[in-house]
Amino acid sequence: MEQCIARPATATAPLPARPPMLEVRGLDKHFILHMQGGVRIPVFEGAGFEVRAGECLTLAGPSGAGKSTLLRCLYGNYLVQRGSIRVRHRGEPVELVGAPARRVLDVRRATLGHVSQFLRVIPRVASIDLVMEPLLARGVAADEARARAEALLARLNIPPALWALAPATFSGGEQQRVNIARGFIAEYPVMLLDEPTASLDADNRSIVIQLIQDALARGAAIVGIFHDEEVRAAVGQRSYAVGHTEAAA
């Protein structure tokens, strides 16, 4: 009879932590009012946090704390005075502070999406074309881009009769839903959301909550501003108080 020899169990090595998709360190921002004697208005100092795939970090703070300004800094619309913003782009961390415009545009095209609080309406451009544009910029075929745009607009309850119209005359809620469709269509790995549900009724707010949850499920890293408690509770996992130097909780 063979003798069974017990062997000690091999310890399983812990899985490595996922690298952050977005890493912010020591970020300072202030504005100088050059037409008013060079008055300096501080916005935030020492901002820092990390967001990994599948996480949603909500920005907290009262009105005027600098939450939207921070999102614009992360997207590269505002310059910062000091600090680092690193986005994981095509598998490698890319520093956006001080990066040339071409690099920033490449990161935006492939990795970093932004849904602003208000749609910047482009005159005489149809809603369907606005929504398709991020996919076309990536080289997606026009037929596929149109089909995906139509599906997303329909999901967001934009009537087909409006798809060929420019959104300048739409209601605030309709404009915001076009804006959301444009921001979500490309399935960016990192997303910045500035009050995406502010102009929406309860039914459409629920649809946007589901869109955000779907994005998290596919692995998107999200930083968002949500004043609506229901939305914040449905999608937020951690929060960061803008204007303070402590780490995200």
C-alpha cells in the first residue's frame, strides 16, 4: 500500500493591487484677477486622491468649494499651479500637468471622458452628429457610430424626431441628456461627471444612474459631482472633500 505523505499547504500569494486609473497628488489651484489689481483667489491646495477601475469617487463640499474647477483641472481645461495628474492611458501612466496639447488630446480621445454640467451647443450641428463624434474620432465606421448613438439617445428618451435637429432649442433636460449620450458613448476608461442629473426628472435620473452603474461594472474609474443624495448613494463608493488636504475616505 502506498504511503500518503502529507505536505504543508502552499501559501497563496496575495493578488497585486490594481494600479490607479487616475492619480492626483499635491494639486494647487488659484485664480488671478488681472483686471482687478491682480487679486489672488485660492480654490484648493494639496488636493490628492486615487481612483481605480470600477470605483466612483464623489467630490464633496459646499457650493463654491471648487468641485467643478477640480474636474476642469483633471480634464486639462484649467492649468494648475502645482501638483501631478496621472492618467493610465494605453496601459501606462501619463502625466497631464505640463503635457503638450497633442498628448492631452490623445488621452481625451481614448481614455478620459468628461460630462460637463451644461451642453456647449454647437450651432446647426444635429444632435445625432454630436453624439457620434467621439466614436468617429476613434475611427469607428459611420454606420456603427450612428447605430450606437441612436440606441443611446433612445435609451435616454430623446425622441427620434429630435435626432436630426441641433439641440440649441431643446429644453434643459433634453440638452443634458444629449450631453450625457455624447459623454458615455465611447465608454472611456476614466470619466469625469459634473452634475449629470441636475436637470433631469426622476425617470431619466434613474436611467442615468443605470448608465453610471453599467460603466462601473465594465471597469470605468469615475470622479463625479452629485448633489442629489439618491444618485450619490446609488453610485458613490468613496468621497473627497474639495479644499482639504486629507486623503479620500
